[in-house]
Amino acid sequence: MTVSLAAPDATAPTLYLVDASMYVFRAWHSMPNEFHDTDGWPTNAVHGFARFLLELLDRARPQHIAIAFDEALDSCFRNALYPAYKANREPAPEELRRQFVHCRTLCAALGLAVLAHGEYEADDLIGSAVAASRAHGFRSVIVSADKDLSQLLGDHDEQWDFAKGQRWGAAGVPERHGVLAHQIADYLALTGDAVDNIPGVPGIGSKTAAALLGHFGSLDALLERVEEVPFLRLRGAAATAAKLRLHREQALLCRQLTTIALDAPLGETSLHFARGNADAAILGALCDSLRFGPMTRRRLYQSAGLDFAPSQAP
């Protein structure tokens, strides 16, 4: 699905959309396993995610923000299209799954809109939020390093790899990935994506895929004009054409898997995702159960616009 709406200009209000799973997983793998809640369960991922979130809120000062979580771990619509989708991934251990719940609760307690759905992935929720907000004159900043999300970038949108401090717009996608932003889904349909267990077209690598899309513009045009491929100045052009003919249907299926949905249900929180009021009671109870230290508690309360008294520290 594509969006044909005029992109807002650079002075438009900004919606920040956070790919939460990336930062929860990063914290899970990088934070020392020395934090535990009152029941003895690990909380290292929550601590790391909280630090990331506080730094993001402090640096960006967003008025409009939504945090997208992956709830559709094995029930996404893509699994119905291709049962092997992401089948190469080990299920998240219970120690991590519990922390995802805590991270969602933390976001909600801070007054941040939380996006999650049983049939759509975080990427789809982010894409649908980009499309919905663009219709109301917003530009989007997507906080994630995931290359898939670059397909969503319009003229004034940005993607922000927060950990590396790098930001780029649609004009910066070719330098990073070799194709235009709107060609990312077609590109991944050709090359495949090992991370998500998407096969692509066997034998077509990144350079060949970029060259083909540079010449034909899209996967549809490439498959329609596949008879022209042997005449391109491309190494192994004849063999590439044969691969495309043989795996035509697989390429089209892969494109369904790599295309981010723009029509996922966003729920009642979709009214521009304005930052709401924090819930002091929930935030306090969460800080207690997760055994957050006084510095983290103070920063969370201050970020939420709540008064913090020393007596609230453990």
C-alpha cells in the first residue's frame, strides 16, 4: 500500500515514533544481569530501556510521541502468508517477555501513547501512524536503526539511529542502502532478509538488486520487462533473468512480507499521539516493584512533570 498524500514541510509539527523492541533487546543484551524486581525476576532490559527513554525525552522534548511494541510474535498476518516468516528466531525467554510488559507499563505511566496489536508488527503500527499523521500535516521522526523502516520516509520525515546519533531523511537512503526510500520493500523482496527468514530471489545480492531497481524502477516493472534483463550491462545478466522467471511468484510473495502496512488499527490513542498526563500512582508502584534507584526515580518523575520527594526513594 502506498500513500499519495502531500508531504508536510520541515516546519510542520513532529511526531516521534519509537521502535521499542529494538531498544528493549539492546538493553537485554548489553545491560549487566544485576537488576531484579521484588520477586527476583531480572529487570536489566527495563533499566536499560528506561535510560534510553529518559535520554530520548530529554533530548527531543516531544509534544507528540508513540512507542510501538511487537505483540504479534507469531500471530502476525505475515505468518499466514508465509508460515516460515521469522521461524529462524528463538522464542523470547520468559525473563525477557515479562520485561516487555514492564516497559509498556512504564511508557503508559509516563503518559506516552503505546501501540501494540496481535496481528501487526511494530513496523506496521509505525507505518500506519506515519500515514495517519501525514494526512494531518505532521512530519515523522522514526527512532530506529531498522532499514525496513526507511521505506516510510517522505520528503521531510527522518529516521534516527539514536544509539549512533545518526539521522537521515529520504535523500540519505540511497547512500545507506543503494536504492531510493520507496524501493526498499522491492529491494528486500529481491535480496531477501535473513533476519526475518525472507528468502528473496536465490542468487540475487544487494548490488544486483540495486542495479535492477535503478534501471527498472520497481519490482513490478522488472518482472514485466524481464526479457530485457539479459541485455543489461550486468554481470551474469542472462542467469539473473532466468532466476527472476523461475522465482517470480516467490519475489511477489516476499514483497508482501517486506512491505510495511499503512492501514493497521491504531486505536483511540491515534489523535496526533499528543503526550498525555502521567499516572503518579502507577509510576510509583512500578518504581517500587522494579526496585529503581533514587536517581532513576527522580529522572522519571521529572520527565513526567511530577513532583519527587526524597521520601519516595527506596
